[in-house]
Amino acid sequence: MNNSKNILVTGGAGYIGSHTVVDLIQNGFNPIIVDDFRNAQKSSVAGIEEIIGKSIEVREVDVCDRVALKKVFEEFSFSGIIHFAAYKAVGESVESPLSYYRNNIVGLINVLELSIEFNVSNFVFSSSCTVYGEPTDSKVVTENTPIQPANSPYGNTKRIGEEIIEDVIASGVNMKILCLRYFNPVGAHASSLIGELPIGKPNNLLPVVTQCAIGKIPSITVNGNDYDTIDGTCVRDYIHVLDLANAHVKGVEWLAQQENPIVENVNIGTGKGTSVLEVIETFEEISGLKLNWKFGERRAGDVVEIFADVTKSFNLLNWKSNLSARDAIIDSWNWELKLKND
């Protein structure tokens, strides 16, 4: 099948991947999902199809299985690749570093090798603001902020991933690569047909908040209340997953316009920090519910405060966030309510 609009989306059934697939289709692309559903659920594909009103190509393949992945490249002709497929929980990576290194690094190498073999030059890599570690000077980080030693094996896999990509471009291959350094994705599709579906115990704050409110988990522990921040709790740049999804589409479009091999790193955030307590208080106000939460010990690997300088994402990709943390909390709560009703 030859189609200049075919985009391979690894991990496309996952949280960010599923929202990006919807945005790709709405912008005239034809995404093909590769996912082994280890970290995603098949219901997300049904949700995508309900939103867009048509079926979508999905291949159940582990990106670490090079032989199976190569068959997908033989079946379709791709004009671009968005590589999401990776493990992503900071705490879990501290407990199981080898599984993180194997999955995240081998998967990336396989996708890059096959991109080169099949002449797919446009490549978007799902990176992370964890590459900045704990910012030493300003809490607002630009793409030129020094890369710090990673606070976790997860963060290190993203740093190593970026280094692999730099070396690939330096070797002279004909590829154009965009490393999107996400801040903290939150929210769900406004339709409540897709959203974050943590398998097992949720690691991210907003699913913990909504699951506590709905009764799936008994209480919330806020890790640390003695940090040097607005209220003693950690501060993050929470970006709505719909805005984040659109950044990938803008990225694919930008890469298609570039003529020469290039690698660019771009922060994808809102430029605004929100504390853990502010998220909890906003949720309580929106939902009218009182959450059962308490302060606990600091958590290993946690960065205290970080948010994005978003100048480059606007200037380079003509992209900016349009939705707020509050919007994301509303959409996440509606999504949780729909899961309960279903």
C-alpha cells in the first residue's frame, strides 16, 4: 500500500498515542497503529474509531520484535513515524531498571533501523522533560537548558534515546528527527471516548485523583510538603493531552517541509506551573467532592519544580497550548465518570 499520508504510530493505542491518532486523521493523515497492548487496552482503538467514524489499521506487534516489526514496514509505505512505544513510569523504572532499558532502547533502535532501511525520513520521537533533571537555575527550562543526570532509569532512557538520535543524524543518514520533550500530559478527549487507562496502580497524579474520587483507590498520598515551592508540594507543567497530540501533527507537517537531515529538540508544555495541591483543590471545586488525601514522605526520583519555556514550539512548529490544567481536570473527571457508567 503506497500512501504519502501513511504515518506509523508505535504505541498508538496508548494514552498520548490514541489522542494523536485522532488528531492525525482529523488533519488528513492515515495513521497505522503498532501496539502490543502491554501498556494499553483494545477499548482505546474502539474509542478512536467511534470518534472518527471509521475503522483503523492496527498491527499487534512488539517494537522490540524486529522481525514482526519489519513485516509492518513491508506491508505499508510510510511518509513518517511517531514513536511513542515505551515504558513511562518513573517509580517503576527505579524498581525494574533493566526492563526499562531493554524495552525503551531496543524498541527505539529497531524503529530507527527499519526507518533507515525503508527510507522513511520523517521521525518524531516521544521524549520528556525528565532529560532536564532538577533544573539548577531557573525552574523555566528552554531547549538549551543543560541536560542533567537523570533522576530515574526512565528519564535516562529518554536521554540515551536523544543521544542515539544525535549520533544517527551525525552519521549522515537521510533522516529528519524531532524530539518532543513533553511536560506532564493530563486530560482526556472531550467526547470521553478515550483517555488515560492506567493498567494496575496509576502512577500519574490526575488518574490517582479521579480514581480516589470514584472509589477505585481509598486515598491519595501527596509525596512531600516541605519543598521550596508555592505551597510545599511539587510543581509541574500540566499539558492537556489534546494539545500534546496536536504538537505531533504539527511536528509531522514541519518535518515534511524540511529538505536536509536535521534533529531538533522542542519543549511541549504550557509554560505555566501548577502544584500538586492546586490540582487537588481545583478537582474538589469542579467535582464538589472532598478527596481523602494526606501528606507522605518525599518520593525518590521526583523533580521539585519544572515548567517549559514554549517559545521554540511556537516559532518552529507554529504550535501552542490552548487548554488549561483546569480544562484537563474537567475532561479527566468526565472520562472517569464514563468509565464508571460503562
